[in-house]
Amino acid sequence: MEIYISDQCLQFLLCAGLGVGMAILYEFPRILRQMFSHSFPWVVVEDILYCVISSFFFILISYSVSDGIIRWYYYAGALLGFIIYWFSVGVLVRESTVIIIGYIKKTVRIFYNKCIKPLAKFLKMLIIPIVGFCKHIRKLTFMLFKKKKKKPTKQKTQTSMRGTFV
């Protein structure tokens, strides 16, 4: 099997593009971590999921371009693409996501403080008396319709010479 330099360069560039795609894919869990606080186990799960997905696509690309032969420059191309994205466009993406997420959090906080919180207070003021009234009605209903238990009556026993019969 002949290997041409042009084919190797094309495969290298394809893997570099895959590295850029991996870096873009990594932005999603990173943005989720900025929006919501994560515990350590969730971070580990996200990273493992990222590694599995990235590995799947890397193996898929490397097997499709070279019939199952994995070469060292595939890894170099993917790493180079990841690094180029991470230190060029990735910087802009990270800075812009911090600003955008800050605005979103601020807007949600304002909406919560102006709309949701007063509504919750109003509903709480409305529901507490209703719950108390319902409890009082329930207690009255039980008192009115409470069945009185009949006291068990003792049965008369007959005694004879042989013993007591019921």
C-alpha cells in the first residue's frame, strides 16, 4: 500500500479539524459548570462522557481515513487543532460566555425578586388561612359524624353441674 504525502497532510488536517471539534465540544460542559454549581462526582461524570464521545469520534475518523491504521500524526493533528482553538477563538468564547451568563443570571435574579418572590409571599399569605380553615372544618366534620362505639355487652352465662356454657 502506497502512502502519499498529500494524503498524510490531508489526514493531518482532518484530525486537526477534529481537535477543533473536540475543543468546541468541551465548551458545553464548561458552560454548564459556569451556569450551575456542580459537585465533584458530576464533574467527573461530565469529563468521562466527554472523553468517551471524543474517543469515539477520533477512532471513527482515524479508521475511516486509513482503513484501521492509526498513525502518530493523527494524535498530533488533533492535539494541535485543540490547542489552536483553545488559545485563539476559545479565549473569545470563554470571555463572551462569562459575560452572557452574567447577564442571564442577573436577569433571572431580577425576575425572581420582582415577580416570583412577591407572588410566592402572596400565595403563602393566602394559603395559610385556607389550610387552617380546612383543618378546622375537618375537625368539625369528624366530631359531627363520629360513630360512637357501642360498649360490648356481657353475655349471660348458664351454669350447670358440668360447667359454664356460653
